Amino acid sequence: MSSTSRSSPDSAPLAAILYLFATGFLFSCLDSSAKYLVLSGIPTAFISWMRFVEHTLLVLIFFRPWSNPGIFKVRSIPLQFIRGLCLFGSTYFNFYALQTMQLGETITIAFAAPMVIAALAGPLLGEWAGWRRWAAIIVAFIGVLIIARPGFGSFNPGLPYSISSMLSYSFYVLLTRRMAATETPESLIFFSALAPAILMSPAITQAVIPETPLQIFLLLMLGFFGGLGHYLIILAYRRATTAALAPYPFLQIIWMLAFGYFIFDQFPDIYTLCGAAIVIGSGLYIVHRERQLRTQK
């Protein structure tokens, strides 16, 4: 067989790409549902707690640990708990941001996570970024500033929450990279939901009875959207390398812009669109640079 006919480690099969495209759809459904519920008057803390409780129950039902007791075996409970806190922070802060920010704005801030991960991977994982990647990180930060426009116009109170959500997610990914070699995928999925569910259990005191069937449906679907989305990510990365799939999470912005427009009648302004283009462009450059470095080895 010729070398050109073999699949390259930097190429992604169609199935893996479709998994990530579906993941973007599910996560967009999660954010849109949370935004709708928050605007309906249901407390953010209770919404976050329901999302993780449902996620935990779905994982138990799907993996049936009673038939395989070792499936959730862990080597480091503290790291599992900290990683769960990071995922909780990512979700909780994002839900708060959605009270005042558009879907397209929050996802654009979230797209800055790969740059933060690249910057922190050096001191935390020993994966140091070169000057080109640092330049891309700085450019991405400029894109975020264009979206935020500090000192110009009214300040969106949801922006600090959105940035906190992005930072929490960045640490969540870094911990996932560190723990992937020692922890089972099933335990990573399970404890990342169990830790926030336990932490947020006092939120049950803020429970509000939904007033409409749609609110009940969306509240019960939060865990499904989040849990299935994370499971599809695992399926995607079983079929292709991280590098091959790196550009495709950016496709989520298509769903977020569509949902924001058709459900909430919102569309980002020119500043947000320009900032999004800069952030995404910086992320794609980092992907391209990573591929160049691997081919040189």
C-alpha cells in the first residue's frame, strides 16, 4: 500500500468530525436551555445542580458499575474532585453569564480556552509554548478585548462570569490531560459530574417548580445534553488524534449563532464578530503550528 493511501495521523475520519459537530449541537442545546430557564426565573444554582445530578444518574445507568465494580476505580480522589470543581465552575459561571450575554458572545470567549491551555501547559505539564504560539495567544487576547471593549460603552456584567467559565474549563482540560494516563475514562466522566452534584446539593433549597411543560422538559434534558455531549467527545477522540480534530470544535459557533438568532432574536454586533474571527483565527494558527512541530520530529 502506498504512503499516500494510508490515513495520516493529522487527518480525521468523517465519523469523528460528525461526532464533534453533534457535540457542538448538544452543548448549544445545553446553553440555550440554561439561558431560557434562567430568563424564566429559575435560580442558576438550581439549574447547575440539576444538570450534574442528571449527568451522574445517566452515567450510572449507562455504565452499570454494579456489573463491573472496577470501572470507576480512581488513583487520585483529590485530583478527581478538583477536576470536578473546574467543570462545575465552567458550567456555573457560564450559566450566570448567559443571563446578560448572547450565546454567540459566550462561545467566543470560550474559544479563547485553547490559547490559555497552551500558555499554562508549560508550567503545569512541561509542554512549553514557543514565541509563535505566544504571539497567537496575545492576538487572541486582543480579540477578547474587542468583544469586551473595556472603557467603551456599557459594561456587560456577564463578561467576568464568561471569562471565569473559560478559565475554569481551561484548568479542567489541563487536569484531564494529566489524569488521562492514570484514570479510566469512565471514572473521569463519572466523578466530574458527581463532585459538582455533591458540592451543589444545598441548591435544592432554591428549587423552583417549573410553570410550563417546556420548562420541565428543558430542566430534565440538561444532564442528557451535557452527558451525551461529553460521551460523543470520547467517541470522536477514539477515532482520531487530538491534533486532527482540533479545528472542529470551532464549528459550535454555527449552532450558537443560529440558536441565539432563532430562539432569542439576538445576533452579535460587528465588534463581537470581529473579535470572534480574531480568536478563532488564533486558535487555528496554534493548531497549524502544532502540526508543523510534529512533522519536524
